[in-house]
Amino acid sequence: MNFANTALMAALAATTLSVPALAQGGEFQLPEQCTSSTGMGNMDRSSMGHGSMHGNQDGGMGSAMMGMMGMDMNLEAMPKHVQENMAKMMITMPAMHEGMMNEDADVAFACGMIAHHQGAIDMAQVLLDHGDDPQMRTLAEEIIDAQVAEIEQMTTWLAENAN
């Protein structure tokens, strides 16, 4: 499958799935079942560092998150694929953490894995945008197909089973 077909399939999947993959601001959005009944009650999630992780996506490339991960580096000096992978990771990692905070273990698993799978899709797309090796490109396409299907399965389960 070539890049154009992969891009078309990804766009089609994104519009047909009930998972809102990326919101207007480029921020990953979990299904509402993942955020409406977390075990954190009304706690301000910014107190856990989420406020600084979600923001600062441009320019500083999320320096607060990079610092939390012990990664003191100049991302602007890194190759474009590294910059893109890190920017995407700074979106899905906080969502994965938020999803896993649900009081119900099954819901927490599904919510955390949806964000985790989106991270895999994002990484695979970066490879398709920048990579040359045919074997790795094929693997990236397979990962996208598998992860999109699993996100759909988990989203359907959440819609049918989560409060």
C-alpha cells in the first residue's frame, strides 16, 4: 500500500470512528467515558503536571514534559522525525495517564490503551512521512491498520459498557 492510500485510509478511519483522535487544537481527546468518571473527582489535573504537558507544543516543544522525563535536549537541533515524534508523544502520554486513572479497571484499561494505540499510530505515520526502508514502511502500515481496529473495538466497548 502506498503513502496516498495509507493517508486516505487513516483519514477515512478517523472520520468514521467514534474516537475523536485529535481535537481542533491538535490535542488528543479521549472518549467521554474516559474523562467523565475518573477516579480523580474534580481534582485539577494541572496539579499533576498535565497543564504544562498539554500546552507549549510549539517553540519549546513541551519543555516541561521533557524536563519531567529527564530529557534535557535541544529538540530544535534534532532531525524532523524526532521533533514530530516528541510533539505527538507530548499529546498522547498525558491522555494515556488520564485514561488510566478511572476507578473501573476495565474502563481504565480501555481508555489508557486508546491513547497508547494512538501513540503507535502517530509514530507509524511519522515513519511513513520520513522513513525509506520498505520493510519498516510495510510494518508501519500494518501497525496503523491494527491499532485503528483495536481503538474502534475499545471505543465500542466503552460506549456499550462504561457509565
